[in-house]
Amino acid sequence: MATIHVDVVSAEESIFSGEAKFVALPGEGGELGILPKHTPLITRIRPGAVRIERADNGEEEFVFVAGGILEVQPNSVTVLADTAIRGKDLDEAKATEAKRLAEEAMRNAKSDIDLAKAQSEFAAMAAQIAALRRFRKK
């Protein structure tokens, strides 16, 4: 069975490193599915879920990323995330509160830069909550 090596890293730590049968994640132009021997690719990724079908036990590993860069080579996938959180470590209450604070910041923005920062934070928290709810359903 063909596998592909996957590394998911953030500025703080390595979140996942191992062999996979399949990887899915939110690319800049839409959802990407990556199998072994994929054509080389570099693209930005949007906030959302990275789903990794592990080669060792067939279970799905889930990581939330708040954006970043994806590099695909025929035998490897590297996700360089702005922020990455293991699915089991996501906290819906914290994410909901952060989303509420971002909404408040959007309403109170004094400049275009403040508004853009608040909108970015809001989008990341909305994506985190959606990913968390999808992960918890499994």
C-alpha cells in the first residue's frame, strides 16, 4: 500500500508527523485531497480542518489550522500553519468567546486595519468552531 509522509507544524511545535493514506485540507481555492504520488504543489491554506487518514491504523487524525502554507511533493506533505491545534485539544467555549470578541472589535474598529484584523480573527474562530463541531460528531 502506498503512503505519503505528512508533517503538520506550527511556530510553536510539531503537531503531527507520520505516514498517511490520504490528506484533506482547505486550500486557498477550495478543499484539497492529497494521495501518495500527488503532483508537486505549493499553495496557501485557509482556516479549517486538516484530516489525515493514518497508514498505521486507518484512523483519522484531525488538526485545526488557522491558515498557512502547504507544500506537496510526491512522497511528502508539509503543512506550515500559522496556528495549529489538535482536534482533541480544541475548546469550543474559548473559541466562541474569541469569536464574540472579534465581532465586538469589528463593530468598534477605528480604522481599516483594525477592521481587517478583527475580520481575520472572526473568520478563524468561525472556522475553528465549525471544524470542532464536525470533529465532535465523529
